[in-house]
Amino acid sequence: MITIAEEIAVPSAPKRVWEVVSDPSAVVSCIGGAELGRFHDDGSFDAALVVRFGGIRVRFGARITLELDEAEREGRITGRGRDGQGATRFTGTTVFRVTDEPATGGSRVTMSGEVRLSGKLASLIESGAGAVVARMTQEFSAALVERCVGPPTDLTDNKNDGTSVRLSLWRRLRVRWNRLLRRRGQSAPPSPVQSEEAARGSAAAQ
């Protein structure tokens, strides 16, 4: 069995984060090697994911059911499927929730669940699952943040003097987040905010 227990900090308002994590197509776009298939009449949909376990590349296909509680910003994902060769079958359930982070003005996404496997590749997959889940979570976190962070004006509908203060705070949060990702080994290019600040610094020096 593979256990999932992850938390992701996102420097964006809970409403925006929920819009992304509750949209299957948006979530799939944040996962490398994932594909969204057709939707069924009962509300479920097909999905596929290619995962590398050491030197082995495994493609999984699944039927997914997504239940959403918009009021609580909570969702439950249930999936059942197998790998392309039929050697391994799996069932899994994951619960996710979006909460606000008052101290930063951002959000936190918590995920918990488990995946049960059976078949001849089950032991191999379980033995390498820890590293795979950690890598995929890191990649998903970076992609989720990139997708959730929109133009600063998305943060407020007020067109008064307080707007400029909130936008300035938002720019600082984006810069700090990109610096944190680079410290963790991410190779993301500098954000437009960083480039703008660097240009102003260079102009001031001249």
C-alpha cells in the first residue's frame, strides 16, 4: 500500500486555488506524464499517468470519480485501474482540502489518501513509491503555484489606495516563493516580477 500525506503552500487566495484543484483538466496540466481521457455519463472520467520506477516506465490507466464540496473547499478522488500490460491493478482514494493561511494571505492544500496495488509489479512499485511521490509532489507544487498565481489585480476588486499596498505585498510573496523553489533545486526561470525589479536596480545603479 502507498500512503499519501502532503501539504502544499500556495501564495494565492483560497478561492483561486480551489478553482484550479477542483478542475480535472487544470490538475492534469500540473502533472507531468498525465493525460485526461473522456468523461462518462455518471460524472466519472478516464485518465492516464506515466510513471518511472527506477529504470522501468509504467503507464497506468484509470477510471476516476471526483466528489466536490465547494462550501468546505474539500474534494474526494476515487480511482481504479491498471497498468498497460495488465500486470498490476490498483485502487485508491485521496481527500484534498484548501484552507487559508492568514499569516501570508495565501492558501494551503492538504492531501491524504492511500493506493492499494496487486499484481506482479506491486512490490517493485511500492518499494520505489516514496521517492516517486516526493518527486511528483515537488513538480506538482511548482506547477500548481505557477497556474494559481495570476495578475496581481486578481487579488482585489477594490480600486482605492489599499490596492497598491496589496499588490506590493503580492509581488514580494512571488519573489520569495521563486527564491524558495530555486533553493530546493527547481530550475524555473525568473518571474516577471524579479526581472522587473532587476531592471530597476540596474537603472538605479547607472
